[in-house]
Amino acid sequence: MKRILAVLLCLVLVLSLVTACGSKEETSSDGPVTIRLATFQVGVNASAPWFASVIEAFNKEYEGKIKLDIEEIPGDQAYVDKMKTYISMNDLPDLVFTGGYNLMDDALSANALVDLTPYFKADSEFAARFFDDDIAYNSRDGKIYGVPVERQPVTYFYNKALFEKAGIGSPAKTWDEFMMQLEELKAAGITPVSMDTLDSAWLSSLWLNSMVGTLSTESNAWMNQSMPKDYNSPDFIKAVEMTQKMLMNYTTKDALGGKYENGANNFLNGKTAMIANGPWMISDFQEKGDDFVKNLGTALYPNDGIFSGSMPGYLVGSKDQAHADAAVEFLKFITNEAMQGKMVEMYSSIPANKNVEISQAVIDQNPLLGEIVELQGEAKIVYGNYQSLWYSNVVTELDRQYPLLAAGSITPEQFAQALTDAAKKN
Amino acid sequence: MKNNKIWLYLFSAPLILFFTVFLLAPVIIVFGTSFMEWKGFSGNITFIGLDNYIAAVKDPEFIVSFQHTLIWIVLQSTIHVIIGVSFAIIISRKFRGWKILRTSFMIPNMISASALGFIFLMVFNGQIGLINSLLRKLNLEQLAHNWFFDPSTAFVSVTVTWLLFAGLIMLLVLTEIGTIPDSLYEAADLDGASQWQKDLFITIPQLRNVLGTCMIIAATSKLKEFELIYLTTKGGPGTGTMSLPLYLYNTSIVQNNFGYSNMIGTVLIALGLILIFIISKVFKIASDD
């Protein structure tokens, strides 16, 4: 009896091991189609409340037809790394929110994306929602692989009271004037600008990108190209030199080793006079109260520059037609007029759906958003941002090079060379 | 006897299967693909012989990562072990409050790496950090700076996040001290030996096996140290705190250069085996004499 029990125990152990390795398969064929959606629009992300409201509305409308299995991954970098792991495992979720990061090329090289062109051709109303440049931004070789959800024209915000205290009448028109204003603010006892050096240094990089994008026609073309490999141009080095000057002389001490949150808090608490960022930050300003918002202005970067509104959108990684169809249904839902209108109201983002007009009532309530829309039309120079255009290992390299640049341990030339070396590893 | 062998194989089967599927097979794949060019997600894999290994010798980032990893292994298997052993010998005297001390010393080992990383980010913070606050209180403001991101202090600051916390070593050694026969100490007492002499000539020699084990644990822990570096400096500033595990992560997840990262993985496995071999030989682990 004991022997029989022992043999059974061994068999159970071996079998449990084998069955544990078995693949998970969907058995239901009649029930709702379950699609996986990965996003970082959760937690403290400014868009989280709007996204939650979209999910709630979608679940209500598609109950019994489509079920969303949402994978929440807070933190941009953790999210991007996870998606790249999924790509390598050939296990990309049905819906991937790229949120400005270029995941498309990696996913395409793994043949992991659904060509969405047929869906656009089959539904003219859906296709007509988007701007041509946004669709071009989300296409490769004439095929559409991404669906834009929002536009992100990035300007910079300034504190009018602090500008006034330093005797500055209006935002700078040229980079020379801008550097003089930094000095004037500093002389008035004000820390001029919020910057950071970690998590790819979003705040600092926006200034750097704007300098490169507006210094010359050549450097603007460079700033608009995808996956550049050589950062050693004189304009890039000049831009790094100015950025280093800003990091060493015109920002808070916590910029060295600091993340976006440090810089944002400094601006929100009136400790710095300027911050480069997109319209989504307006909701943070509003939380500080009406007086704080009234005291803010927004401006084009010197030389009349602005970041392009186009950004990478949602990707579809479904493995079969049914899941792809369901994923596209979600994309049609999230880009419909109602959801896009809600996005403007809830987190001050500019809709990708061109049929959604930002009403005067919304602008009256949110004048900063109105200013950004106006500035978009006034800008003379447009350029892309590094997170969606540069190799992801170059973006990661910034984390290691910015602290050295801020500490004065490397020269602008060495900074440019380090990025070039990183880019060449691809 | 033959019957017993069948039982032995039967009961070992699940473990052997588990080991083969989840450990041996991946290690063989890692080793095999370290000789391949395997970049990106296209699935194109080409045999390139030793090219990845030759490239590593010329790669300054690999070399500096290797050097840092070696330095951390040496520090961990010496200073860290010495701290743990010394503490174990001290509290083995079971003076009043020894249990509180033992538990306190274990706390850092019970906290998750993410929490520990966050704690140290606060301790070494340039503005509100504990260290800088203390320096300001002591009128040493000029020494206050950002410890993790100043190139001159980044390496030391990261090392401090694990070097001093030898709770596991202390626990292992303390357990071993408990197994040393009292008769040895009684004989030493009769000979008039001092406490120091007893520690030096009875306790420490009796700990040979566990000391070797502790050194293996300490040394190999640095072959997989990732979280605390990633959470604090991410290997920066520059390559100031880059290690082989972190470089492996960067080459695979960030650069998608899987062949090269598997070469780093193979180097790490080889380094681990060499360390275990050397330490086992030096300490004659599991030998009779």
C-alpha cells in the first residue's frame, strides 16, 4: 500500500510539473472576445482619470461583446521595457498604448503588428477623423500601424509674476535673448528654470531638442529625422553647451539626480520661473488653484519653435482577425467625438480627432490650452521629440550622461560622442 | 539495493525534470547563442564564432562593468564576510540584549531591494538626505553634495547600500558557532586561554566550512546584483556604477542585442563557477580534515 502511494505521489509531482508548463488557451468561442490592453495611463499619470472613464464607457457599451483585460504598468520606462520584452516573446498585447515612445519599429521588425490600412479603407468615417501628418507619423512603407489618440504640441510655461519681478516683459524671441533672461532672473534671486537629469531627463531634453530644432535649417532637419546615428554636429554640440550652462547655473540643485517630478514640483511651488512641458500639465496647474493658473503664460521656444503635435499612437498586436477587429473597435471608440471631447475637458490634451473643436467655452475655462492652440498656428519651426525619434538605447544613455553634464564632469563634445557611440550599437 | 535505487530515481525525477527544463536548457541556450549575432526582433540569428567575446575585450563599457563587478565581489567576500563573522562571534557570547541586536542586524536583509533602494535614495539625497542634513548640522556644509550622482562618490555610495548589511552571514556563522562542542572551550579555560585566544584558535578554525559557504554566498550575490544599482544610479553617472548584470540588461532589453547579452550571461556563469571552485579549494569545503 505504501509503495502504491509513493508511486502515485511521484506521478502526481511529475504530472503537475508537466501540466504547469502547458499553454493557456481560450476555450470559450461564444462569449465576448477578450482583448489585452497595456497602458501606463494609470495611478498618478495625468491622463488616468480620463482613461478610466473611457474604459468604463466602453465596458458599458460593449458588454457581452468585447471584454478588456487591462495590464496596468505605472512608469514610462518600466512600461517600455515590458513591451519590448513582450515583443521579444512574441506576446504583444492586442492593444499597446505607445504614449509618445517609438515601439512601432521594434514591433514591426518582429512582425508583431497588424496592418491597420484595411480598417481605414473600410471605414471612411473613421479614416476622416485624423490629420494626414498624424497618419503619416504612424505609417511605415505606406501602411498604417498606429492610431493616434492625442496631439502633443509642446511649448513652455512661465510664471508671469517671477518674470515681472526680474523685469522681463515677454518671453524671449531668440536663444541669445533667452540666455540673457536666465541671467536676469538669477540676478533677481529667482531660479530661472526647472530641469532634471534622470528618466531620460524630459524637462532638460525638451530645451536641448528645441535648441537643436531651431538653430539652423540643417539641425531642424536632423531633429526631424528618425533614429539619427551621429550627434557630433556643431549645432548639436552648441545646443548641449547651452543646456549644460542651464544645468550648471540656472536651475535648482536637485536637478542633478532629479527626475521630472522634482522639476514639476519646483515650478508648481513657484520656486522656478519656467518649465518646458506639454498641455497635459495644465491639469496639475489647475489643482493649484485659479490664482496660480492666471499667473502663468505659455510661449513658443525662441526662434518661434514648437514640438510637432504628431505622436505615436496605439498599436495592434493581435494574433487573429477576431481579436484585431475587437481591438480596432476599441480604437474607434477611444477616438470618437465624445471620448475625445472628454479628453480635452478632463486633462487638457489636444484631440487627435480633427472633428472635435475646442469650444470657446472650454478655452474660457482653460485659457492656457487656448494659448497653445493659438501658438501652434503661429509657430514657424516644427520638430519632433527625442523619445519618439531617437533609438531607445540613446534615450536610456541620457540617464547616464546628463548627471555628468550637470556636474561639469564631461564636455558637450563628450556628451555628443557618448550618444553617437550608443546609437552606433544599433 | 536495486529496489532502493528505483525509489531514488523515482523521487528524483521531478527535480531532475525541473532542473533540466528550467535551468539546464536555458543555460545551454544562453551559452550556444553567445556565439551568434542575434540583434533585434527579426529572428535572424547567425553564427559568428568568438566575435562577441572578441568585441567584449575591446568594449570599454564591458571592461569597466567587469572591473566593477570584480571589485564588488572582492569587497563582498572580504569586508562583508568579516563584518558578519565578527558580529556573530560577538553576539555568540549571549550578553544581555543579544537577541535584539541579532534581529536588528537582520532587518536590512528582510526589506525588499526596492524599499531599500528608496531608503538609500533618501539617505543620500542631495537636498533632503540624511547624510547631508547631518553634515549641515556639523557645520560641514561644504561636504554636502549629491552622493549618488557625483562621479567622485557614486561608486562608494552604491557599495554602501549592501556592503555593511551582513545579517545572513551573521546568522549562518552564529548557527555554526552553536554546534562547536563546549568541551573545546572548557579545555581552553583549564589551559588559561583568554577570550581572544579562544575565538582565534577554537572558534574561527571550527568555522572553516561555513566561512567558505559564506564567501561563496557573498561573492556570487554580486554576480546577480541588479536591483539596488538600477534603483539608485542605473549604472551612472556615465559608467561609474555599471556592473555586468546591469550591462546585460542594457544590451538585451534596451539595445536588443541578445547574442551579446548572452555572451555576458556566459561570462557571469563562468565567473560564478570559477569563484565557487577557488573558494571551495581554499576552504576545503566538505573535506574531512
